[in-house]
Amino acid sequence: AQSVSQHNHHVILSEAASLELGCNYSYGGTVNLFWYVQYPGQHLQLLLKYFSGDPLVKGIKGFEAEFIKSKFSFNLRKPSVQWSDTAEYFCAVNAPPGGYQKVTFGTGTKLQVIP
Amino acid sequence: NAGVTQTPKFRVLKTGQSMTLLCAQDMNHEYMYWYRQDPGMGLRLIHYSVGEGTTAKGEVPDGYNVSRLKKQNFLLGLESAAPSQTSVYFCASDGEGGFAGELFFGEGSRLTVL
């Protein structure tokens, strides 16, 4: 079955610092990859997604992610974080073993940005 | 346009009691999902549905039942609640079964089983 690993469980950064959150997935074939964000007290919402094409994907609020097939990775980046980026970030994947209708989520990374 | 609406938002149950969580979406989506979110475990898929009248098991289906009698509604039932089912439950819908990639989530239902 497909799986997703997020190795950073809790990250604390100062405002203006750069961010990189790791995400690795287990399936070796064609995958669709996503990053979702959950702001405090809110529901999850899509940050960005990768299906095919340019491996560098740009999302909302200045976030981007790079798909590196050889490393089975889809890391999330932002050059300069803001206090409002404090949230929990989830990497997710869907792929044929699970069926494209099933999205598997990682365990999440809590980001705390200190003003 | 409400999107995905979950009721109730909070509920406290005693062990052995039953309850139903209702998810309603107004986007005419075919695919609907129930996830549970627990600290350190992310979101885990309980059950899902690829259309009216169909349901399927996810990763953690034990202790839960679901029904999709109407396209817009997806019900999650707990027949005999257990403390291990204390969690935050999220419903989501998707118009294209993962190909579009965007799951639309409800605001969550926090369930505590004593």
C-alpha cells in the first residue's frame, strides 16, 4: 500500500526564516502528490498539488514544492515564513495500489512561527 | 454555497452508546470520505464512497459503519462507542475521485467517548 512519511513533527522558526518540510512516499510508479494545510481551529485546505509536468510546483501564499522522483520526495518550501503560516502541514499521495480515489496522508508537521 | 457541512460539531458519549455523524455537501461531488485525526497519526481513512449507494472500507474501518443513500449525504455511524474512538472526525468530498486532487473538508466533529 502507498504510504507517506513526514519526518519533522514539530518545527519552530522565527519570522523571515526559510522553511523546508520533508515528505517521502513509498510507491515507485506514477503518483499524485499534495500538500494540505490546517490553520488553528480550521479545516484542511489544499496548498498545492503535483500530477505531472514541471516538478517544481507553486501553490498559494508563496509556498512551493519540488517533486524528486529519484528520491521519492515532495518537500515543501517557503523562502520567508510569516507568523500567519503557523499551522499543521500534511503531505498526501494517491497512487494505483490504493486507487486514485483514496488519498493517504502523512502524520503532519506542526509549524510554529515566532514573531 | 456551504461546501461540506458536518453535524454535530461536538459530542460526548458514554462507552457503548451509539451515534451518527452527518456529512452534507452541496457541490454535487461523487466521492466522499470519512477520516479521523489523532495526534501524531495524521488523518486516517475510515470509509469512503465513490457514488450514491456505494461504500468501501479505508484503513481503519472497524467499529464504524457508513451509508450513502443520497449523493449529497454521507453518514458515519458508531454502533457501540469505545474510548479508542475519541477523535476528531473529518468528512471530505472530491469531484473527480482523486484525479482533480482537491479534497474539500468539513470543519470537523470532535467526539469524546468516556
